Amino acid sequence: MSAFTMPSLGADMDEGVLREWLVGPGDPVRRGDVVAIVETDKAAIEVECFESGTVGRLLVPPGTRVPVGTPLAEIEHGREPAGPARKDTLKPGTRARPAGPEPGKESAGRAANAVDSPARPAPEPSGEAACAGAGPLVRHLAQLRGVDLTALSGTGPGGRITRADVEHAPSPRAPRVRATPYARRLARDLGIDLTAVRGTGDGGAVRGVDVRTAAQGADVRAGAQADAAARPAEFRRESEQRTPPAAPAEEHPGRRTDTMRRAIAELMSRSKREIPHYYLATTIDLTAGQTWLRRINRGRPPADRLVPAALLMKAAALAAREVPALNGYWRDEGFVPGTEINVGVAVSLRQGGLLSPVIHRADTLAPETLMAHLKDLVERARRGRLRGSETTGATLTVTNLGEQGVESVFGVIHPPQVALVGFGAVVERPWARNGMLGVCPVVTVTLAADHRATDGAVGARYLTAVDRLLQRPEEL
Amino acid sequence: MKPLTDAEAASVVKESIAQIVPDADFTGVGPDDRFRDVLELDSLDFLSLVESLSERTGIRIDEEDYPELTTLADATRFLVGRSREATGTSPA
Amino acid sequence: MTATRTRTPAPAAAAEGRTTYRDAMREAMREAMRADERVFLMGEDVGRYGGCFGVSLGLLEEFGPERIRDAPLSESAFVGAGIGAALVGMRPIVEIMTVNFSLLALDQILNNAATLLHMSGGQLEVPIVIRMTTGAGRQLAAQHSHSLEGWYAHIPGLRVLAPATVADARYMLAPALADPDPVLIFEHGSLYNVSAELPAGPGFPGIERAVVRRPGTDVSVITYGGSLPKALAAADDLAEAGISAEVVDLRSLRPLDDATLGDSVARTHRAVVVDEGWRTGSLAAEISARLTEGHFYDLDAPVERVCSAEVPIPYARALEAAALPQADTIVAAARRAVGDPAPARADTADQRPTAGRPS
């Protein structure tokens, strides 16, 4: 059994409010399923389960504010659903012939269970019943080795599972990760899969700072300050643990905006404090792009039409493929290129504030797909319905402030990313071409980039690439 | 299908906008104000608005028509005009 | 026991308002003898000679031969006599010249002082204080330079103190004398000439607790006695490299203040233990083990130890220096712990256990 914990949904998240359970005890869940809605300082986020199994007890009732890492629910890994029905019918110590899978048995009562179950008295430790065919030592050993006892047939007296049975069972565990004890503890607390964390310690060992980095995903603490920057967060967490958990939040309506303001303030201050920005701008003739858009939008119902932003976004992502030095992170005094091009989209919220949901692998998406993602993400960002995985992992951010009518935007880089691309408004301007003056739709694209990671020439190459790509919209 | 009246068209426009900007305050939007700017609709919002108007009225709105949807007055006039054309060509 | 009977010159007048470690210790004894007539000092050359390191200089004149007693050169005899005096209600301070010589009295200390309370069913208390010099760094060679306090810290029934500061030299003696059980005080020879302003009035943290001498956030450097100044110097160097080292002074080697050590490591997640004893079976080993037992899940790096090379402490100055923990070896260990290794240095190698000829 493991715990589903309050995830970290961004560098600035220390705590969150469990808003709603979307599953109840006994529900089977798979890795990636949305199981709950968590409200951060910035938004309500649909959070996914990192493991497959069966939902056990819900440990935190809706409306509760808890620190990141707090167990929210138990996830049981036995084959059978460890729902209440099973627990009620089996007494501990009963010689268990593991029941066959009974998936879905509980799902009928699911909606009702979802909310009332925290109030229910705690059932006996789960796993007791499931493993009744084995003694405590064997159960302990099985737990250590990650062996599913219900999948074993015992060779001991009366079919009991023996120590040898467990020792000879194939362990489903992934290869052991070289990690410090502190990093392991932290990973467990933050719900981070250690196998996915890049270790920077001795012999590639994963250290505390690496876990924090991973936990913060796109919002990794940047550069040399990584260690130092992680520390205040630890202190915050410690001080939170001393204070009693906050009462279920009936939030003041202005509160989220205030806290989001503070979160943005902190991140942007850090960016300006740590990142030596340089800025480049170029104005691009968008005649080809506009013509292409008009052509493909003609005859399409509004729902299927593209907006220029989709085209610009695609060009920005493709240009990052050509100039990979702008796509990635500044971390531990060095540039770490992104393995994918994940574009963070700056979305301004009507009540104020910003979110940057992420379009993963944006360079690989056709403009139509990108447009669909964009609509969906922006809409859900504003409704507060983003998923955890959509809030992290950006390797480059694009802001399209031009939507609000300004012609150029000189952005602040979102640490630890190393660049931010800004598109201004598409406007008609006098434009000289081939010695002739005409009126063209133009857009000013700007680049704010981290001078530690790249120099101006790299940035210039990037903007040139964006221009070139936009001249051939049909190839985007 | 009857052609839209001015009042009907105006309320369709406002309802569609309200669907996109739930807390839109129309008291601050004069009939000749550029509502996209006042209510800060971005291009995606605007596309949603077009989608909604089109669905609610059955009127086809092409990209070329977008400039007609700049102010509340323009938009109302546009919808009324189009609905008249439509009903004119295919009387209910 | 014939070496180094050179008379330590009378301490240079300390700067205005400052006291040397030596004077602080003397003042502590003077205060104790004035306050309690059961207190007396006994040891080799403590009277007419003023103490091998000059600690008791002038006390004979003030308190007379009854209370400042020169002992024959037999550690077993005079430590035993001290234990006997303690048993009958006196409060003896016994000075042993160096910890190497204390081995001649080990039988008395371990088999009598440390055990009598237990063996008498709680009837016999042994309120003796045994002071001795420890440590190397003064070219006194392999029979006068070892740091064996860790051996004494092994023994239940003893309290083992290591004053590393002038204030501790001044204020640890009184609570040690007040303790009804035997207390050993280890004075590192390199500290006697250290001077500092004595803090006035209260604020003395007692003899139970370790003290954070310098707060830091990246790594805990845990040390005691003569290694404290080196650890503080190392922390200065580390600070220049952007590494914030917390320096913890054990003060009490037995019992160990696990809470203070643990709290520090829970904050910094890394520890370097500096101990002038030999690495194998050292006090540093004990502390490392305790941190691992109690704070495994706080540790973000293996606990580092900086100890003396496993050789008899050499006489030659350069060799002696190379055998001992130094600020730069502490810095190197701290850098390893935080994962920020400095350019490799040859002399860090001998901090690692080596195979081959037993040393």
C-alpha cells in the first residue's frame, strides 16, 4: 500500500486545498487517472494518480488545506479491490484464499462513498486481511521486496506463505536507484518517482536537491542557487508542520488572487534577480500566414478555425528545434537541454494573474491539433480545471500578449527556463518590400533569453528561424 | 425562421459574451465601444463568441465578417441584417 | 615520563579584558578551593613547579602544600589516592600530565572510579575530577601527543568533558566538582595560550549540552576540544566558497548530546565529524553511527570523518601537521559532503582508510 499525496504543482506551491474527491474507496485507479481536484494558490488543478491500484481510505476530507506531501488517500496494490466489503467480510487471521478480482463491485456506491468516507472510523489496517495467509515477518518481507502476497501460492503447512516463497518471488521493483536517504524521504513526501530523477551527487546519486528539482518540474530552482533556494522552502515546510492544519478553507474570494500575486511576485523577482536577461525583437511580415489562415478557415465552422496564435506558437516551437540552446533549463551552473519541446503558454486570467499551462511536444503537433490543445488548455486554465501534468514540464514559454493590442512584449523568463518568446498584436503597417511600400499585416516577435545560457547571436538565429518558418505557413 | 429583432440580436450578443466572460459587466460597455478591448477578449475568446453566435442564430459568420463584430451595436446590426437576408432567401 | 619537563614560561599578560585558557582554568580552581575547603589539587609538579603547563602556577603560594600537593611519579598511586579521598568526602582535583600517562592510572579510573557506585549498590560516590592534557601539535612526539579521550568516553560511570573555549575552561570545573560521580576534563595542549574575553555572568550552558559555535545551513561540522578552532577556520574558508557550515562543539564527550547534534543535521542534512583521535573505533565513529541511527532519513550525503592519521603522532613538524585534522582537510570533507568537491588534494587521501600495513 502506498499513499497518494498532495502533489507539488509548481515551484511556488507549498500547500494546497483538497477541493473534491473524484474517486472513492474501492475504486480501481490507474496511473494517470484524475482522482481529485486540488486548489493551489493559482488554480484548481485536476490531479492524477501516480500509481495503479485500488483506492483505500480517503485520509483528507474535501476543503482541507494541507502541505505538499501530505498523504491524501491510500492506494492499495493488492490484486483484489480492498474495498470496505472485503474488509467487512474478512476477519484478520482468517485463513485467506485470496478472493478473485472483483473489480467494479464498489463502483455503484462510488459517488456516495467519495465524500462520506473520511468520517467513517478507520478500518483495520488494510493488507492484514489480504495477507492473512502469511505471518507478520513474511508480510514485512513482502512489503520490503514489493512482492504481492496475494499472487503467491504458499508452500508452507496448510498453504501458508513462507519466507522462502517471498524470497523466491520475482520482485516487481524497478532497479534500485542510487539515492541518499534524505532524497528518498523527500521523494516519498513529494510523491516523486525516484527512477525519473537525475542525480547530481557522487556517482550519480540522487540528492535532496535533485528531488526538489524534479518536484518542481518546469519550475526547478535554477542554477547555483539550487541548493540555497531549496532551503527556505524546507524551512517553510517545517514551520507549517508546527502550525496545526488550517481549518477547512472557506476562502475569501480575493484570496486566491492575492496568493497568486505573491506567487508570481516571488517567481518573477527570482527571475530578475538571478537571470541576466537579454532582449531581441524583430517584426515579421505575416501576409503569408494570414493568407494561409484565411484560406483554411474559409468554409470551416468557427469551432474548427485556427487563430494566428496557433500558427505563431507552432513556429516558436519549431524554431526551438532549430535552436535547441533556448529550449531547456539552467540548472546547477549549466544549461540542460530539454528532451522535448514543451511550450508553456502564458494565459492571463480575467480576475488577474497568470497561469502557464504546458503544451507538450508542441513542435510535433499539426497546427489544428495545436489549436485544439490551445483552446482546451486556455479554457480549462480559466475555469480552474488544469491537470497536474499540464502545469509542469515547460521548456520554453510563449506569451501572446499581443492579443491585448500591444505590439511588443519584453518578457520575464520563467525560471529555470532560459527563454521566453513574446508575440505582439498582428497589426497592419506600412511595409517596404522589393522597393515598394505597401500595407501588410505584421507581428513583432520578441525574445527574452538568459545570457548565462546563450548569447545574442543564438537569440538572433532563433528569431530569424521564426520569421523564416512563418513565411511558409503551409509547412508548419 | 423569423428575422431577428434588434432586441433579440442584442440579447444574443450579450448572452454569448456572458458565456465567455461570466462576470462581464455590460454597464461599462457602450454600444459603440470596442467590446473586445473593454472586456479583454483574446482571439480564442472571440472565436468562441463567433461559435456561440453562429450556433444560437444559425447565421454563418466568416472570418471576413469579423470586423462587423467590433462593437455591440455593430454586432447587433450584423446579426439582424444577416437574419433578414437568410429569411429573405428561405422564408419560414 | 621524562620528556618535556621544560617549564612553561609564566603566561604573558593577557590583553586588557582578555583571559587565557590557562588562566581561566587556574581561576576556576582557585575559585573552587576558596569556595569549598574539601577541594584540593594533586598531581605531578602541580605545586612548586606550577604545573607542567603552568596551570597551577601560584596556587601553592596561595593555598599551601596541604591543598596543592605534589605527587610522586606514579599515576596509579596518586589517582588512586584521589579516588580514596573522594570516597571519604573530599573533592579532589587530580591533574595528570598528559592522557598518554593516564594509561598508568587507567585501572584506577576504570576499575575503581567508574565502577564503585555500581558495585556498592549506590552507596559509594566518587566525586573526583581528573584533569589532563590531550592532543598533539606541539612536537611532543608519540608518547605525549595522542588523543585518547574517546577511550574514556567509552566507559559508563564517567562524565567526560572537553572544554574548547576559554569560557568553558573557566566555568566547567565547578559543575564537574559538584557532580557526585567522577568527571574527566580533557584540556587540549594547543588551547592553553588561547585568549578570549570571558562572558560576564549567566549564559554558561552547563556541562550537559553541545553548543552550536557558528550557525550554518549546508553542513554540520561536529567537533570538540583542540579541533574547534580548526573547524571554525574551515567554516570561514567554506563561507568564502559559498558553503554555510554549522560548527557544533560537543563539549561533553560522555554523555553525548544527541539532540543538539541531531537537530543540526536535520537542518543541514550533512555532517563532518572532526576528531583528533584515530579514525578506527573513534569518537567520530560513534557520532557517525548515532547520526545514521537517529537521522538516517535526514542525511543527504555519507557522514564524513576527519581524524588523525593512523600512525603514532610524528615528531617532525611537517609530519605531525600532516597527521592531524587541519582546516583544509575539514574544508575538503565538507565539500565532499555538500557535493562540491574542490580540486583534489593529495593530503585528503589519508583521510580514507587504507589497506596494507596496519597503522
